[in-house]
Amino acid sequence: MNTFPKHSRLCGQEHIAALYKQGKRFTAWPLRVTYMPTEEQTQVLVWAPKSLFKRAVKRNHLRRLMREAYRLHQDLLGEQHYLIAFNYMDKEEQTYAVIEKAVCKALNKINGK
């Protein structure tokens, strides 16, 4: 799969509120990951805070890197379906290699490997 389609994106206040209220959290630096099993298709939310990155260009770049790392390694989840939120926490912009390593670590931990 070479795209990140709309149905793979977590949107809707009810789903997001339920994820943050009932989901489990852990840190894979520089990401805070919140996840929750679901019966439906796996959906992902990526977030870079405006409080840390005032310029939209930087926030968009970080979100793009997180989405790409997830897209390339989503097969690590196997057949299970989850709602997942990746929140960027570091005050500095990290390279793609660092973000990719954190996403892989997070996906392996979610899947229980």
C-alpha cells in the first residue's frame, strides 16, 4: 500500500475522546502513544502541538514523517485492529530515522512483541 487513505485516519470527536479516555498510554521517545483495540479498521491520529512548534510548516513536516513511518511499518500490527494516536513530545525536530525507530518500537509494543 503506497497511500495513507482517509479511512485509515482517526477523525471524529467521539472516537478521539473515547481513545484518550479508555486507551492505554506509553512513551516511545519522542512520541507518546495512546492505543485501544477496536472491532473496526485500524485508524491513526498524528499530532504535533502548536505550543511546541509555532510554525505550521514544522508541525506539518513532523506529522508527515510520523504518517510515513506508520504507513511503511503498519504490517507490524498483524491482523489486530486498533485506534492509535501518535503525539509528538520533543521540543526539537527529530530526523526521520529517529521517528521511524520510535514508531516501529511503538507498533511492536502495541502488538505485544
